Amino acid sequence: QEADSEARANTSMAAKASAKLSTLERKENVAREEVQQSEKRAASKQQEAHALHRQQVNAEAKERDYQNSADSEHAVAQRMRRKAAASKSSEEMLENIKAAADAAANVAQAKAAVD
């Protein structure tokens, strides 16, 4: 009877230990799953960070391109203004030469009329 009682106690302890082991294994599986989910989220966030960085680099490059283009257009406009000013200056000079020639022609006519 004592052996029976001891056997039942051992069986009970073995059952409790087995149940505790099962519980620990379930907790370990849950923890493992949580770690995997966390690693997936971390990888996803890292991919998102890389994508945002690429977008930022592309945006900065585009901004530089637009700025360079604007600078080029400003330079073209500046050259056109200088060319227009030089052209106007040349036009005024031609008008002055023509006026002087007309005046000289008038003086020559007046001299010829007097002679």
C-alpha cells in the first residue's frame, strides 16, 4: 500500500511537471512568435527608412537640377539684357551719325545755294 501511495504521488508529481513543462513550452513558443513579429516590424521600419532616405536624396538632386536650370536661365536673361542694351546703344549711335550726316548735308546744300 505504501508503494502504491508513493507511486500515485510520483505519478501526480510527474503529471504536474509535465503540465508545467507544457505551459513553459507554450510560453516559449509565444515569446518566439513575439520576437519574430518584432523582427518583422523592425525590418519593415528599416525598409521604410531606406525608402524615405532615397526619396530625400532624389528630391535633393531634383532641387539642385532645378536650381542649376534657374541659374542658367538667369544667365541667359542677363546676356539678353546686355545684348539689348548694346543694341540700343548702337542704334542710338547710328541715329546720331545719321543726324550728323543730315546736318552736314543741310550745311552743304546751304553752301551750294549761297554759291
